[in-house]
Amino acid sequence: MSIPRPTADLVIRAHRVLIDGQWQSAAVIIRRGVITALTEIESAVEAKDDVRLDEDTVLIPGLVDTHVHVNEPGRTEWEGFATATRAAAAGGVTTLIDMPLNSVPPTTTVEALDLKRAAAAPQSVVNVGFWGGAVPGNLGTLRSLHDAGVFGFKAFLSPSGVEEFPHLSTDQLNAALQEIGAFGGVLLVHAEDPARLQESATDGPGYGDFLASRPEESETSAIEQVINGVRRTGTRAHIVHLSAASALPILRAAKAGGLPITVETCPHYLIFDAEHIPDGGTQYKCCPPIRDAANGDLLWQGLLDGTIDFIASDHSPATAELKLAHAGDFRRAWGGISGLQVSLAGVWTAARQRGIDLATVLRWMSTATADFVRLWDKGRIAVGSDADLVAFAPEATVQVSADDLWHRNKISAYDGRRLHGAVGRTWVGGITVDPSEASVLGDRLLTRPLDRRESAVSPVFQED
């Protein structure tokens, strides 16, 4: 008697599955890394592996984090693809897009992109794509990086903190927008106006002095420059890590006027506030800075009304020597927060306190981010989508210990914080990724998809 071959590689059964923004009881059927059907939870399915989640666990699409600094090659002692992608998997992130700095060399040439890919390919256990960089020295050559598959271009309007990635002047910003618009690309902008930045009043551990050195006006002034450039060129532009809520009115007006501008904010601006950052607490230093609680309230409102499009981690690690040395001197400490592994739980914890549901959080951290980088087959649980999935217990509580994080350097602004939400299991392309045992299976590297959106299959129930 012949034994029938399984019709699926995997079926995941859950009482709550996020389908088209709604929670439904379902069986998710997966073959060759793709969701092939969504059926009733008790449907008879022949599969190699049949997983049933308990009633306290929901099945959600894997997060797509579009703002991650991996730093390899060149500064792998800060973070590398082996540690970053395992931290991502542990935190429910199944796709990350790597920033062009702080690696050495930065991703400003095709040759540097090739080095990035060579470093990432044998180590990455989640999907990884790459942004290119726009700096004064490579303007006029950006098309080659676009054609090589970067998802877009990152630029700074103020000093980046590393000399190999200089910032653009206003004229150079406009030139970059003109060049990128000619081939339909997108420019991501770190928007702080250097003319509005100030030196800290004194060296030392005072957070108030550091905050005053990077006023909200530095962001609003720079964002106005970007809006003017977009109005002039019609090129898509994206404001990364919005910190200053005072910029929301001009961004809202630009969007209402039909300008192709998108905006992100970051978990740390939504979770932490200046009132609770201790002097010397340089683990909280980032640029632009964490502002007061009232500012954070307005950022949440900007998310809810659509002015801010999504949330990305801006995972920006460094060694303890750079981050914590100099007796907590904010002027000398490296600016960046390591949050890749805890972003989902952190945002969900803050959101639930505000009465915001998990489905909305996932729209901001998975679907909207996937759509931003035009990965239409990610960020959703739908027939035809990639089986990048997470089993998540939203009511579980976890106390963060920096020592237990997969980040290479065990430094975290979240250390000791009690968060809601625990990742129980992560699948990438239908394959379980256990950070403690993970081996690289297949090619996880992504290139920019076609700019034309393909018609998507509606996520309705259907029998296999």
C-alpha cells in the first residue's frame, strides 16, 4: 500500500490569526515557504508538520523593520549579521533592511554593496535587504546602486557621527532628489538642520543639556528643506526617526497637498520620555533625542491620524566603550539605541496602556513597513504571501535583561523594564528559526522588487 504524500509542508492552527486586519480562527497552510491556503481551524490537512497554538497565543505576520544598523563589515564589534538577525528572530522580526552606515566601507558604491552581501549571506537567519547611501562623493552615480538592487537611499542633513558618511548640503539634497527621481527611487532623510544644532552647555552627564543642544527647530527646519525639495522635484522622500512632534503640522499639510512624503518614528520616542532619563544615562542617547512626555503623546496621535506612517526600530548599537564610558558624558557617548529584539513588545506594552489594539500595532510595524519597501508578499497573512510568521503571546509578561538579548553588545535602554508580549516561535519562509540553534537555510538576501505593484490575492478562506 502506497503512503500518500503530504499536500503541505506545514499547517499552523490558531484560535486567533491576524487576517486582513481582523482576528480569525484559522489553519494556515504552507508549501515551499508560501501560504497556499487559509482554512477552518479543524480542516483535515495532510502536512509534514502540524502545529497547534494554545489559546493564549496569536499568529501574526513577521515584522518588517526598515531601519536597522548592522554595521558589518568594518564595525562588526558593534553588531554583525549573525547577532542582529538572531536578535531579530527572537523579537519577531522576519525581515530587516540594513542602513548604509556605520559599516566600513559604507554602502555608497556597488562594490561596497557586494561586500555587504558577502558578509550577510552566510550568517543571516532572517530576510535581509539593503539601503544605499547618498553622500556628496557619490552624487551622479546613484543609478548604479539602484540597478544593483538597493531599496533606496539614505542621506543626512547634519553630521552623521562617522566621517566616512558625510552629510548633504541643501543644494546637494536637491541634487540627490533630482537624480533619484529620474529613476523612480526614494530618498530617506535624517532631518536635522546643523545650523540649528548647538553645543551642549557643558560637558558631563546632564540629559537636559544634551536635549537642549538638539532642539525641535533643528528637525522642523530640515523637514521644511525636504518638503521644498520634494515639491520642486516630485521625488519620493521619507523622514526617518521623527522625534519632534512640532513637525507634524507641516508634514500633515505636505501630505494633504499630495506630496509623496512618508514618515516613521521609533519605539524609543513612544516609550521613553525626557522626564525619566537620569543624568549619566547614556544608554538613552540618540539623535534626534528623546523628548518630553507631551511630545510623545503627540507622536502617538500622529500615528493614529496617519501623519506618521509606521514605526521602525533604528537599532543603532555600539560597544560599551563608546556608549557608556566617560562617566556618562552625553556629549562624548555614542548616540544610538539597541532595540531590535524588544521593539514589538515595547511598542505593544505602551500601546495597550493607551487602548490601542495589537492589530493596529502590527499594521504600523509589519504591513505598512512591508508596503513602504514594496515587499507586497510580506507583512500580512494571506494566500500567496511568504510564510514569515510569529507565534506571539500578547498577555505574557517579560522582564528585559540586557544580558539575555542576542545583540552583540549587552547594552539596552530597556534593561530591567517589564514588557507585555513574548515571542514563542518564529518562522521564516515556513522554517522555524530558533536563535540558539539557528543555521542559515537558503538565501535570505533581498533585492528591491519591481516598482510595479502586482495584484495581490485577497486573504479569504479557501480550501486547498
